Amino acid sequence: VLKPKGIIAIRVPSLKRIFERYLGINVNEYSHKIDGKQAAKMLYGSQENEYNYHRAGFDKEYLVKLLQEVNVTVFEVWDDNCNLFVKGRKNG
């Protein structure tokens, strides 16, 4: 349970960036095009053990909306080559 004024930091696969890389959109020397196997691993986790599974996918707008619905004010959002990072504070 996140207490009022508590901070939450989330890192999830970025649906947008993974799809872009799979389709070859907005790629460069730091984020090259990926094939289907690489995209699936990024989307669903490597599944090498019982804890390495992704059960949901998010883009920035959807994740921020979900956090706002549970009374969290998002104050930082960024992505890298395949991850989405969000930080927020529980209101109250």
C-alpha cells in the first residue's frame, strides 16, 4: 500500500518504443531495428524463471491515466530504447 505523499517509481516495457523498433521507425545507432523474437522477449519477458514475465503492456498515456485514477500525481515520465519510466506521488 502506498501511503499518502509516498513516491512510486515504475519501469515497464514501452509498447510504443518496442513497436517502433520492430517496425524500424525512429531507430538510430542506439536503438536499432529488432526482429519478432527480440520484440516478444521485450514485451513478455524472457520467461527464464517464474518471476520474469510481463503480464500487461503500457504506453505513457495509459499508465499515467491508471495512476491518476488511483490518486497519484505523476511528476516524471521518460523512456529509453525499450522501457517506460514513471514516477509519481500519492495525493493526500
